[in-house]
Amino acid sequence: MINFRGLLGVIAPVAMVSVFTACGSSSSDDAATVSAEDVKSNYVDIAFAVYSESLSTAQQLQTSVTNFINTPNEDNLELARAAYKAARVPYQQSEVMRWDTDITLGGTTGDEGIESVDAWEGQVNAWPLAEGLIDYVDGSADDNIIAGTDIINTAYLTSQNGINDNEANVATGVHAIEFLLWGQDLNGTDAGAGSRPASDYDTGAGCTNDNCDRRAQYLQVATNLLVTDLTDMVAEWSPTAAVVEGTLAYNFLHHDDAIAYIAGSMKVMADDELASARMGSALELSDPEEEHDCFSDLSHVAIYNNFQGIKNAFYGSYTTAAGVTVSGASFGALLKQTDSNTYNIVDTALTSIETKMAAIQQVGESGTPVRRFDQIIGLTEGDEHWDNLNAASLELIELGTELDLARQALSLTELNTDGGGDGD
């Protein structure tokens, strides 16, 4: 799924983000006039920033995982879980960039580059995940990779992705790491995430559920691969890459349909992904198996930050966890100077949805009581949390319609946005 590029090297993530803090005001929509070239340039800056922070937080996760494997106690497991949660925030904001297959951003310099974000993403964020491929699950302890005898390394794990022509056979990426840190969540729509004990990684006499040495090796290899993959993606959007033909940044900057890609990506992230696959299906079926972050019960964090990715693309601004903002000419500004009425409709819709998504995030983090996504979908119409989640989903569908009208207002091509990176 991914080919490694040795061309550009690794650039320090913090430096990459800070380079672009002077790209424009914090509200680019106040600019008098913007061009498509301005929008594309700022979009590349944002891509570089969001993937840079995704890499730096993945490196922090890598350190926490190593510490946990070396000293497998409950405190270190909780630190690794916290690092995983932090690493998901910037990455989830990058997911709006996935639907680039139709404009063929990469691959023009041969097979050494990343073909597209969508093709690359399958190794990093694939879903759904049949956890029984990886480790023990309720009712089955033996028929899995960790209980097997094959050498656990990067080549072997990547070879298991999609094995037996089953897309749910996912052996790498963030959800494999999530499962290894939390284990199965057997609580249904009741409170509680997976509860894997730290002793599952005790390679001494305290080992639980067998194969602790192989489990530790698997977790380390999967985390190392995540860092490698993100390193490659950062290199594709760096200032150096922007002037190297065949990179994602260069081809985006020089593609006639780049703005149409932004429009289509926002739309599909809003309606097909968030409203349907990530929220609506779970609401309709009241089934926690439909939530993407089902092992950790962090779906409230996921959907909130997926929505932030839409806003980032529309307003042309991204703010890191440290408060560094990358901003400049935006799709929204381009739309506003062409059709202010459609801009106002989309702007109002984004504000309304933000209120609802923020409420989902808040109740999942610090509600009294806390209500996680899988608990909310187990409620019924008339409950304030269920109604709020449902209203957000319905408004996201309408947002998709309005974003398509924005595309038409700008006379942009309607692109194919049927990506396959995360399995939806």
C-alpha cells in the first residue's frame, strides 16, 4: 500500500509547523481577494502542519509504548493509552484529505512515491477491523497472529492486511494499536471500554492470556510502522516536496481540479462518512460495532475532530495542540467573493453543527455523568444526547448538499470521491 521515499529525509515536526505561522491572518475570509493559487498554497501548508503534528504525536506514542513494554504496569499502560488518544486528534483532522484518487496527486515519478492519500491511508487507518485476526477475543484464543509462530515484523504484518480477500482483516495501523492497548469492549451500549490488563505484556511469570512476548513485539512493530508511514506522508507535503515533481504537494499545487478536490472532500466527509458511516449507521442500528473507535470508546473524540477537518478545509486554518495556527487563503474566502449567499449558508451550518459536535465531545469527556458515543446510541429518541447526535447527523447531510452547491457556484468539476482507505 505504501512505497518508501528516501529522497527527502525527516524534518523536525515542530519546525515544520512553526514555519507557516505567518501565512496570513487568523481569519482569511476577511481578505479582499483570494485566488485559487492562494487557496492551494495555504492548503499545502495546512497539510504539512497537520501531518507534522500527527507524526510528532505518533512519536510520543512510540516512546510511551516502548516504556510500557519495558515496564508493563497499569500506570504505563494508561500513559500509552493517553498518548494514543493525543495522537488521534491531529490525524483525525487530516482525514478530510483522503479522497484524492480521482485527481491522481502522486505517482508520476515512478513507484518510489506515495500514489495517493487514499491508497496510503489503508495501512494507517483501515476499518473495520476483525480483531480476532490479531489476538484473543471472547470465545477464541488460539487462531490469531499473536498465538501463531510466524515472525512478527513489518513485512509479515503488512502481508496480513486483507488476507483471504477480507477487508476486515486489518493487521496494521491505529486501530490495531488501539485493540492491542485496550482489548475487546464487551460492554455493548453500557459504560466501559476494553479492559486489557497490563499483565498481557508481562513477559515473566505474571503473563496473562499467553504469548505476552509476541504481543509486546506486535505492539512495538505496529507502532514503529505508524511512525514510518507518517514520516513518509510528512515528506510528501514539505516545502521541499512542493517543488519536486511527483510529490503530493507538487501535484496538488499544479492540478487544475485541486479546488474541486477540496470541495468534494468536505462534502463526502460530511455526509457519506460522518453523517452516514460514522454516526448514522450506529444510531440506526444501536450497534456499538458500528463505531470506529470501539475498543477505546473514543468515538466522541474522533467524530469531533473529523468535523474540525471539514472546518479547517473550508476556513483555511489549522491550530495545533500547542496553539500554533497555520492560516491563509481559504475555500470559504473564494466562495464568499463569488457567492456570498451560499457562503453564509455554509458558514451558518458549520456554526450550528459545531455546537452539537462540541456537546458530544464534552459529554464524552466530562459529562455528569459521562456519556460515550456507544452509550448514546443505546438511548432512544427523546433523550437529549440521542437527539443531539441525531440532529448533528442530519445537519451534516444538509451540509453536504450545501457544499455541493458551493462547488457548483464556483463552477468546479464534480469528482469521484469513492475512496477506500479506511474500509467504508
